[in-house]
Amino acid sequence: DLAKDGKTVLCKEIAKESEDRFRALADASFEAIVITQKGHIVQANYNFCRLFGHEMSEVDGLTPLNFTAPCDQKRVKALVLAGEEQPFFFQGMRKDGTFFDAEARCRTIYYQGKVARVASIQDVTERLQKERALQQSEHRYRDLFENANDLIQSVTPEGQILFVNRAWRDTLGYSVNEIKHLSVFEVIHPDSQAHCMDTFRKILQGALIERVEAAFISKDGRKILVEGSINCSFENGRPVATRSIFRDVTQRKADEAKILEQSQKLTEANHLLHVLAVTDALTGLKNRRAMDDLLSGEFTQAQQKGTPLSLILLDVDHFKSYNDTFGHPAGDEVLRKLAEILSRAARASDIVARYGGEEFMIILPHTGRKGALRLAERCR
């Protein structure tokens, strides 16, 4: 009996020593620690009391629900009764009625010879606020990324597509699952393959290229013209992934091509109008309007340079009588033939024009009186 009593005393001393060590560790811990038995607090350290705003003498006998916000009491009670040992979050309630975000980690132990629950509790308000802020930031980024009108993509150095946004998928016609097995080189149009491969290689080598033009090919075979920017992220000097933002300029390029075509047609039309405005329709020679402008210009140059300038006026004799006898078509043919004769007789530097009716004029730059008389006689 004495031996049995001695063992009992020894066990109690060992248990007390163990509990004292546990209490000392709990008091020294930076976390809030509490022990409950049958749902009531039997031991709490200083940090638990400080966290919830209580004095040490106030917490004994209270239950965990006295430190839980009303909105979470039902859930916390169920977790306590179930002996939950996985970490869980709850709304802690201080003595002054204020709330904070808390995380609890619970374990079942033996305390003073009886089953008990020990819990460590942390104020995670700041941590959760940062996590929520990060989640919100990521959500905003994802929302911006997904709803951007530009085509955004990220590609590995081997050409495997890591991710693309909705505009990219909608424009090229691929689903999310299809993209998982797609290489970027499969969506580059044959016309752009060589150019894009060269650009891709330069980017992976660290080159900075401000503007890129390329052509993609959609799932249904359409050619998509794009322009934008591309750069590469590196880790330890090795390329990890390229990031690209492109804008679909297919319609803009088509519009520009139409505008250029219309501009060229307009230029040609304006040139034709100009030619018609200064050309005699019957003979193809310069008309009187053109002759007046050209004569004025040649006269000014002759005055400025002190060079001779001559002018020949020609008239077809008896043209009215010929017209009346043989008709206007025959008269028109005479004027056309005369225009050919005068053009052949004139030099390359001379200007031949129909001045009106059966009258013609020849401007002779750098030509004096004698030269003009020779040409006039030759024409006659």
C-alpha cells in the first residue's frame, strides 16, 4: 500500500511539474493560449487576456462563446463540440464589444488528469486585410486583363502559350481548352513567319523592340493584322516568358488601303481634269487658256535671263469657205492634220497651241527673229 501510495504521489508530482512547465511555456508564448474543460476556460495566458481585453481573473469559467462575435457563435460551438483540430477563422469579440479577425488552432490534451482542449489564437486582422487587398488587386487585374480590347498573350521561350485574354480568344476563335495545346507559331500567318521568328529570337536575347507588326491566322483561316509591343521576363539571366499586347488593325489597314486607292484615283482624275482643262479636244494641242499661262511664264523668264523669245501666229486661209463647201467634219479633219504638221515642224522646246477657230500659235523660247521666220516659212 505504501508503495502504491508513493507511486500515486509521484505521478501527481510529475503531472503537476508537467502542467507547471506547460503554464510557463504558455505564459512565455507570443500567442494567445487558452485551455478549456467541458466547454469552460480553466487556464488562459497573459496574451489571451490582453488580446480580448480582460483581466486574468475575469476569464476563468467563461466559455469560448464569450469571446466570439454573435454572428459566429453557432459555427464555433459546432466546431468545438466536434473536436475540430484543423485551423479555422472566426470573428473574435473583445470585452469592449469590438471585433477582430481571429484564427484558432485546437488540440485535445490531458490537463490535471482530465481531457481538455488547448487552443492558440492569433489576431489575423492585418493579415486578412492584406490578403483581401491582394485578392481585390488580382481581381481588378484579371478583370482588366480579360476585358481589355487588345490581344494579350504570354508565351514560353519554346513557343508554348501560357495564357491569353478573352479578346485574343474571340479574335482568333480558339477555346480555353484548345489554347492549352497550342503553339504560338501555329497562329502566325505564313506571310509573317520569318519576320516573327526573327523578332522572337531577338526578344529572347534581350533586345528592346518598341513596335511590332505581324499577321495572325484565325482558326477559320482569316488573316488578322496586328501591331503592338512585346518584351521578355528573365530569371537569373535566362528568358522565362514573353509578354505581348497587340491591337487588331485588320479593319484599319483595310480602310487605309481603300483610302490610298481612292486617293490615287482622285490624283489620276485631277491630273486628267488638268490635262482636259489645258488641252484642245479636237487637235490634242494646248488650248488658249494653257497658251496664255505658258506665254506669260516664258515672257517673264526671257526678261529675267535676257534671252530672246518669239511668237508665231498662224491662220488657215479660206477655212470658212472650205467648211461651208465640204462640211464641218471635213473642216475638223483639216484642223487635226494641220496640228500634226505644226507639231512635227516645231522643235521639242517649242510650244504649239490652237488659239481659237482656225488660228494657231507657236511659242519659241530662246529664238530670235530669224529663227522664228525660218520655222514660220517651214510651217507655211
